[in-house]
Amino acid sequence: MVLQALAFYFFAGIVIASAVMVISARNPVHSVLFLILAFFNSAGLFVLQGAELLAMTLVIVYVGAVAVLFLFVVMMLDINFTELRQGFRDNLHWGIAVGLLLIVELVIFLASWQFSGAIEETVVAKQPPVESGITNAEALGQIIYTKYVYFFQAAGIVLLIAMIGAIVLTLRQREGVKKQNIGAQVNRSVKESVELVDIKPGQGL
């Protein structure tokens, strides 16, 4: 029990420190690297809570895809981050106000959850029943694909519509942009592709 508590505080401390470095690092590449570190330690916290599937999903999806994509985008784009930070001090008071509001809300929620037995009993009562002796992945699959299957399908449809909308916006016709027409290239004849030029001796092209 003591070892588990020490591991929890170790991972949680690294997550908090990494989150602070994400928003305070001057180099955006370093911010993404600290974000990856925060994801890895968050996965460690999930493992301590027995949610190994969520930990694996966090590492594979967020670290392996999202964070790496952020890293490549930041490294490839030529963005002047000095100009982006020019209005930082002007809006600093608003950021501090929003941060304090979030901290107050978290403190109120944790205090009510800690000292109110009724809220804790309500949360436990609303949890769906899970059979004992099964793995975390199997239990999560039973809940998603049985009790919440319609909500899961609705979320998938929303993501599909968003993906189609992004593709349509990307492939729209814009003036002044040269695009490759594969159909026209395939359907052109030999006469359109090759031009025979009879060059006489002593004459250039």
C-alpha cells in the first residue's frame, strides 16, 4: 500500500511538472516533448488504478499519433512564435482569473466529494454492474457495446461526419492553385503525350 502511494505521488508529481513546462517552455518543440512525458506518466496513473486498457490507449493513440503529429507540425511549420506571444502580457490577468476560477471549482468539488457520503453513495450506485473475474478490457467492452451501444454509434457517426467535412473543405476548388488531374493524365493519347520534332542539321531547338 505504501509503495502504491509513493508510485502515485511520483507519477502525479511528474504529470503536474510536465503540464507546467508545456505552457511555460519557450520552444514549442520542448512543449510537445513535455506533453508526451505527461501522457506517459498519466498512463502510469491509469495502471495503478487497474485501468490498463486506458493506459495502453493513452500511449498508443495520444503519444503514438496525436503528440507525434503535433511535434511534426510544429517542426515543419515556419511560425514566428515571437509575434504570437506579443499579446501575452496584455491578456495575462484574464488567464490568471480563469485559472483561479478553475482551481476554486476543483477545490469545491473535491471537498464535497470527500466529506459528503451521500454523493459518494450516489456515484457508486450509478456505476454499471460489472462481473467479477473478467479483465478491464472485457468489462469496458461489455459496457460500451451493450448498455451504451447507441451512444457509441452516435459518437462514431459524428466523428465520421466531421472527417467527411474536413475532406470536403480540403478538396474544394480554389483559384490560383494548381492540382493534379489523374483522370486527364490517364486518358490522354500518345499524340498528346509525345511530340516528334524534325531538327535539321545545324539547327537548334
